[in-house]
Amino acid sequence: GAVVSQHPSWVICKSGTSVKIECRSLDFQATTMFWYRQFPKQSLMLMATSNEGSKATYEQGVEKDKFLINHASLTLSTLTVTSAHPEDSSFYICSARDSGTSDRETQYFGPGTRLLVL
Amino acid sequence: AQTVTQSQPEMSVQEAETVTLSCTYDTSESDYYLFWYKQPPSRQMILVIRQEAYKQQNATENRFSVNFQKAAKSFSLKISDSQLGDAAMYFCAYLWGGDDKIIFGKGTRLHILP
């Protein structure tokens, strides 16, 4: 089955530093990936849609200069949280759509990355 | 704008019993998809079941089935023979066929009582 990995699974960093989170589709190609944020005991909120070879599309209210997204290959998208602050602490989940099929509806989710900013 | 509402923040069911999780949604579109996702304590999102709006027949996956009422915009999930491993957060979700974005409900936390 389609597998999506995320690295790291958890990260602790100091306030003011930048953190990069990787999302990889392991056995399929993904021209489109999605980044979500989930606060404790809350639902998933879409942050941005990552498109291979082009700029990401950010949802309203998401600072694109703070959450940098790069989708440089068909199997890798990265989310960089720049100048992280404690309020950026959250659970970040990525998902990917298999561009090798006609199924546009199914998204495969990564296991998530827990970020704690001290 | 499309919305997904789950009115039950938490539910409990005795092991081996049947439980139904409710979900309503609002949309003006005719081509869309509905999903139930499970998020166990590991926080890995797992697709439980999906329903295409154009299909009248309710989707089923083993012990999981849905009651899709298109006119009422209702999409409930029935779990039969509940097992301890079913304990998780369950999210109802909507996707318009002309878009990429999945809209999630706020979730229902399901407890299984041994």
C-alpha cells in the first residue's frame, strides 16, 4: 500500500530557531502534497497545498514567510518553520496524493511530527 | 462554504456492541466525497471508509458501514461488534470533486468499555 513517511517524528527546539520537517512518499509519486496542523484534542487544519515544481498554495491566515514549503521532487515536500516560537508548538501532518492514478480523492497520511518550541 | 459537523465530542460503547457516530455536512455541490478517518493514540490517520456522493448504495467495510442520507446531508458511521482496538478519535471529512482540500469535522472520541 501507499506509504508516506515524515521526519523527524518529534523535535524540540529553542525559540528563534528554524525547524525543517520532511514528508516523503515512499512507493509512489506525488505531485501534490498537503500540510496540516493539529492542536491537542482538535481537528486537522489545512495549512497549505504543496505542488511539485511550483509555489505552494497557503490557506487564509497561514503566514507563508513563516511556514516555508518546498516541493522539489515528486516524492519529497519539506515544511520549514522559521524563527519558531512557543505558539508554533503543534502536531504537523502531511498527506500525499498518488499522481500515478486517476484517484484524485484519496490522500495518504504521514505519521505526523510533534514540534515543541521552548 | 462547506462545513462538516460532528455533534458528539465523545461516545462510549461496550465491547462487542454496536455504536453509531453522527456527521452532518453542508454543501451546494453535487459531486463530492465523504470519508471517515480514524486517529488512534499513535495519531496516524487511517481511512476507515469512503462514500461517493453519486452512489446511492451505502459503503461498507467489514464491521464498518455508513448511512448516507444525501438529501438530509447526513453521513453516520456504524461500528458493529466493537473491539478494543476501535478506541480512537474519528473524523468525518468532506472533499469536493473539483478541489483538493479535505474538510474535517471536529471529531468524536470513541471509548470502548471492556
